[in-house]
Amino acid sequence: MILGVRRAGGFTRRLGVECSSAGEALAAAGAGADIVLLDNLAPQELHAAAARVKAAHPGVTVEASGGIVLGTLPQFLGPHIDVVSMGCLTHSAPALDFALRVLEP
């Protein structure tokens, strides 16, 4: 399946796969994924999974995601984590009400 996706996207696209375990991440990286997103893992489980992925596939980008907020961010940083995604930056942002009025000269 990854080869079909890669053919459709062309050589200029990076392929990322969302994974919920180390086993899924290793399978995705082994199948040719450029990025494995480790989603909703506890920090200790995340770091162990990331280390396994990097040991087997050093060129794969490892992204941590899911339930990470500013207060817990340091727990998710580590030597095998390349990128951290924080959905709270967008889905918890307050709305801003504004209007634009164009007046004729």
C-alpha cells in the first residue's frame, strides 16, 4: 500500500503514517514511510518506541503527538524524537471576533 501511495504522490512528497504502537511504527518505517507519528503514547512508552524505530531506521523522522500540552511538553522531548505536534495550539485557541468594513472615499 505504501508503494502505491508513494507512486501517486511522486518523489517530492514525504509519506507519514500515524501509529499507535512501536510495532506499527516499525512496520510503517520498514514499508518505506518517511515519518512515523507516534500518537497517544505515554512518555515512557513513546521514548522506548522512538528508540526502537531510530535503531532500525535511522533516517525516519519520528513525531510525537496526542495529548501533549505546554505543561507536559518536556516529558515528550528526547534524543529520538524529531518533531512534537500539539493540537492544543489550534483546537483550544480562543476565537477572535472581528469585522472588516470598507468605506467609500
